[in-house]
Amino acid sequence: MADQQITNPKLIEAIEAMRADFTPETQNATINAALRSTFYVPAIIEKKKEIVANANNEVKFEEKPKARFLLIRKQNGDESETYFPAFTDADELAKFKSNEDHQRVKMKFGDLAMLVEQVQSIKGFVINPMSHNLPFTREMLEGIKQVLIKRRNEQQAEAAKAETPAEE
């Protein structure tokens, strides 16, 4: 099966519209497009052999892949902030230069947000850092998460209300 190429034309259009006219509407459209997007993230995949025992206590060697994601640094005054780079397509990823031999890993927006949440030293992730340079900071991601949780809870409450029979 051939590797399906990632493209995110709706996200690119939304980013460009937001940059041309920065309003709450264009900002929301960009966030919504990003939420539905899949990105290329550069990583070094190391395959380590480990001894694994099964239920019968039989041991064998298994390859366990481990990803080490490449990072970018942004100077912010006297401080340096670290981000995961995320790319909307192969052309954008090709602009990323590294001395380390890396592979592209496909990740959805939610996976990247979870990765940022787990790695405390990371400020966030940046979509197309060599061109569009759209950052999603830890604080922004937390805000998006809270809005999504609130929306899901409201939908569940409405669904539960709809299932409750009306009293006569």
C-alpha cells in the first residue's frame, strides 16, 4: 500500500485568510481547520531490540521503535523557547533542514497537543515554521481543550435530555 500524501489546503487557505483579515471569525476558522488536520512531524526513529516474555513465560526478542522528535528554537528576548515543528505537506517539510537524518511521522492535531502536554519543557508546536509560522502555544492548546470539553459536555447533556421522556 502506497504512503498517502498529506495535504492541508483548507488549513493553508484559512491561515492566509486570517493573516489578511485578523478577526475572531478567521481565527476560529483557522483553529477549526487545524483541529481536522494531519501533519508531518520530523523525528528520528530508533529501533531497539528488547527481550519480551509472553503469557507462557517464553521470551523472545522484539523490535520496539522509539521516536525522538526534532525541535526548533525561537529566541524570545533573552530566552529561547522550544517548539515541535509541524508541516502541512511534503513541500513544507522539505524546507526543514537538520544535520540529523530524520523521518516524517504523521500526527493529528490532537496527538501533537497531547505531546506538548506531556513534555513540560516544550512551549508548543509551530505549523510550517519556515513559511506560515503559525504557533500553537501550551496556553492556546489548553484553551482549545477547555472549549472542546465544554462543547462535548453540552452535547452530552442535550443528548441525555432528548432521551428523557417528556412528562405528561
